[in-house]
Amino acid sequence: DVWAVLDPRAGDVRRATLGWQDGRCRVLGPEDTSTLGPGTVWDAAGLVAVPGLVDSHVHWGGAATMRQAEAPPDPRGLQADFAAFLPAERLGCLAHGVTTIQSMGDPLDWILAMREAVAGGLPGPRVRAVGPIFTAPEGHPAGDLFRSEPWLGAEVCRQFGPGEGGAAAREVASLALRGVDAIKVAYDGCNGTLPRLDEEVLAAIVAAAHRAGLEVHAHVGSATEALTALRSGVDVCEHVPEADGAGLWEHVADALAEHQAAICPTLVALTAGRGAEAARQAARWVAHLGQRGVPVHAGTDLGNAGVRPGQGLHDELALLVQGGLSATQALAAATVASGGRSGRSPEGVPADWLLVRGDPLSDLGVLRQPTLVVQSGRVQSGDAGKELAG
């Protein structure tokens, strides 16, 4: 039995027996193992079980950019075995308790193949694939990040101009049939330097996604763009927008609350991009959003300089707490709020757990070195399995 953090949103901590059958979680009384059947038993007294962590914003292929020799040199490199789906990054995530990642823009066939491989037993975080990025022709990121590699931009982006809302909606429907977990749009003119999605096209994308039962995540660059995206019905704003006018951050806060939308601030990447002071100001604003009840998702924007697989999510949680979120709110941002858990109870969901020494609700730092990491009922990381087994 363990002291189990069962509801990070509420900070509900109680003694319990955790079990898993067929990779699904069971929560029993402290002394109750009778209904679990035969299997390995771990005496985890003195440990705290925390739900597996979710990095809600990664560019998995971008994680290889620091090792350019492993990046695909041409379209033929986009085979399912491209760098064996980045083993160092996979194991780095698991070692730090990140059992799920959300891909926010990767070559579609490749990331879907990785999702299938991990579901089939390849060690690594399970994958939520948020499809290709819808953007304007030559808009971000096709017109800047992928300008020198248009073939890769065509893999990662879907580009639609004014009057092409119908075609964009049909592409959303096609992606839904491929099994993507959500849709992403880039609504960012990069301070007027790049084209931006036409508003009617944006609205058509959002409507088509919602018809298919898919959430829409919007990369936004400025507060003004965030307001337009929220009026169009997007469900999650990705990144903290730049305040391009007096009081606009507060207007964005109002719109997020009004539309019951969430935000994934990616503070750790913002620190590298805009500097530590900008990140601190953004973190304080995110804490204000949390106080207003706006859901906060913890994501790192892995694939950007300075963001480390697995470790980066802990850096993100530290920044959220430094900004004013409670440890309970930050932990919720990386678990229940991020799509890693359905509802408020872990009963019946995938058995993903970190077992740690110490109280994460008073010190999130204890999560950085989990004693054991379990994913879908399988031990994935940690050397304590043999010591705990009885």
C-alpha cells in the first residue's frame, strides 16, 4: 500500500492499495488485495503515488535538432523507424515520470507510427497526436521555421488561404478519420511579418473539428490574436501571447474564462525565447488565470533550445509555482488538467504512476527523481522494482 495522491486538482491524499489489471488502474482499501488476483506485490509503504505526468506541448521530431545527424535529410528519412523514434528522448521522459506526451506538430505518418509502437509495448511516453498545423500559405511555421525545408513543412503543415474554408474543413474530416487526437491551428502573424489564417477559414476549421468531436489548440502570438482565436471557438491557447496593447492580457483572461478555454503557457521555452523576466511576468499572469478557474496545461514546447526531455516538464512546474500557482494546481496542470486523466478518480484509467519519496504537495522537487515509474501497469523506469517486490 502507499500514500496515494489520487486527485491532484483537490490535493486529496490518502492511504490506499493501488492495483492494475490489463493496464487499467484499481484503487482499493489500504489492506485489500483480495480482488486483484495473482501477481507481483510491492510494499510501497512510505512512498507517494502520483499520476503519470503529461507534457502537453512537444514537437517530438524537433527534439532531434540538437543532434542534427539523426534528423531526416530528405523525405525518405520520414520512415517509421526514423531514429527509432528518438530512444534517448523516450527514455528521458520515462525516467522523469512523463508517461504521456502531446505532439503539437510532427510529420503525421511518423508520429502516428510512434503512437502505435508505444501502444504495442515500445518503451516511451504514450502519444496524443494533435495532427498537422493549419496555417496560411507561407504562414508560421511553414514560412519561417520550414522555409529552407519546404518538403518538411508540407509534412507538418496544412496551408489554406482566404476562401478555402471548405477545403480546410474537409482536411479536418480526413485527419479525424486518420485518428488524430485533436486539431492545431497557427494564428500568429509574427508581428506582421508573415501571413495569418483568414478568420473565416479559422472558423471553418474550428467548426469542422468540433463536428468531429475534436478539440482545437491554437498557437497564438499576440493578445489580439488570442482574442480572435477564442471568439472563433478554440479550446486551448498555446503559449502566453505577447501583450500588444494596454490591458489586453486582462481581456484575454476574461475571454478564456468566458469561453471556458484552457491555456498551455510553455514557460520554460518562453524563458529561452524572451528571457527570464518575461517568463516571470507571464507566470504571474498564468497564476492569475488559475485563480479565476481557467484550466492550465503544463507543456514545454520540447524541440526548442534549452528544453530537455522529461526534465523540462519539471522546470515548467517550478516556473508555474514560482509565478504563484499552488503545488496542487501545478500538479493538476501536468495530470488531470492535461488530458492524462479522465474525471477526478483514477479508477479504470491507464495505470500510470510515479512512486516518490516525500510529499509533492509541499515540494514538487521530489518528483524529479521518482523511485519507480509505472505505465499501463508495466515498470518502465527506476531500480526499486526488485527491492519493493515481495
